[in-house]
Amino acid sequence: MGATLKINGKTKITGIIGWPIEHTLSPAMHNAAYESLSLDYCYVPFLVSPDALEDAIKAIKALNILGINVTVPHKEKVMTYLDETDREAAFIGAVNTLVNSDGRLIGYNTDGRGFMQSLAENAIDPRDKDILIIGAGGAARALGYSLVQEAKSLSLFGRSKMRVHNLVHDLNRIKNRVSSCMDLSAVGRYHMIINATPLGLKKEDPLPLDTSSLKPGQIVYDLIYKRTRLLEHASERGCVTVSGLGMLLWQGVFAFELWTGRRPDVEVMRNALLQADR
């Protein structure tokens, strides 16, 4: 956030809610973008426990907060308290962006679009690829919604077989090219492998797959926006590796547009993220 930021009675407030929230890089990226466009906006992190979620959502209206991002663990439960949810977010069953439109809270999910834009800027075309997603939670649903419309085939692996089964069923209603992956012994057959689990956030976490099965040229994408052990091991195996930093950037770009109606300077946001992540 630049030194020129001045809060006044006209400043529009945006922010992010989560539990925990101290690690978030979003304030740096959004406040830099507001400043670059001379917008009288401010982005603030709010630590909201699960027990306080309903009160926090009511406060958005009471305090006339323009909009917020929603991160774990609130993305699914927050939908209960909204006035409207767009079609994509309703299918995904999770919301990452709220817009306060004249006292009505509307929920969106920009994660899938952010992911697809990050693929594009890395010159990765999913249309000719067999893709494996590890995980069957909200992030996997967001990615699956976008990827099923483009990928050659999509396979899902997760600890909860029921969640995998349900997600496969839902995605096949869009396009019938999705199947369950029963084990990870044949990861070498996929063009792209995506880690959509939290494994890798902590140094002591186990790897989400046996990296000795990876082959040179495979694409390994980890939604975690740090350089994880998975990416390090995959790089050593000759894989193309992509972290979640690009997805974080682009989902933020799309949220910014929903709140302001303006296109931000993407490179300003990217540089702010890179500086904050040091």
C-alpha cells in the first residue's frame, strides 16, 4: 500500500474474510491497483471465525462495505447468507467474491476463470490434454467447471470417494468426459496434473503423489502459491511447473472488475504480489 493512500468519508471499503487470514497477499495486490488508478478504495483483511460468519456477512450491509473476497473456510457456508448467487458459483457450490449491490449481496466465483487465465499466460492449452485433478473440494469444483468445457478428458482423485463420485456426476452433466481416478499409480499418463489439495502449505506435509512416477514434459500445477516441494520434485523430473500465484493474481483481477467496473493494471498487481511474497 502506497504512502499516498488517504482514507476519508468517501473511501469505498473492500476486503477479504478468512480464518486464518494473516498470510493473505490480496491486500497488497488490490491496494496497489487502486492506487495506480487513483481510485478512492481500500482493501482490508478481516479475521472471521466460523462462528462469527453470519454476523460478519450482516456487517457488510450495515457498514456499507462494497465487496469482499472469501477464503477458507468460508467459501461454501457463506452462500447461506447471500441474496443471490451467479450461475457459475451456484454450480461450484462455493463463492470467493461478494458484491454489495445496493444492499443486496451477490456471490461470484472467479477461481476457475483465474485458473484458466493463468494457463493462457503460461501458453498452456487444455484442449488437447488429459488432465488429472487431485482433490474434490471447492477448488477442484471451480477448476473442473472451467476445464471440463475445454480439456480432452478430466480425471478426479480424492480421499473422499463420495465427493469424487458426486463431482464426476455433476461435471458430466456439462460435458461427458470426466471419470474417477482410483489410484495415483499411473500419473505418468496424464498431460497435466493439478494439486487442488492443501498438501504443501506446511513444510511437514506429505507429497500429494509419488513424484518418481512423473515424466519429463508433464505439466504439474500446484494451486498453492508458493514454491512447494511438489513443484521442486516435479522440476527435478523435467516437468513444466506452475504455482498458484498466477491464479491468485487473475481471480483478483476479475474480482477487482466486479467491484469497480474498471480494468486494473495487471502488472502492478503482479509486482505487488511478488513483493509481498518475498
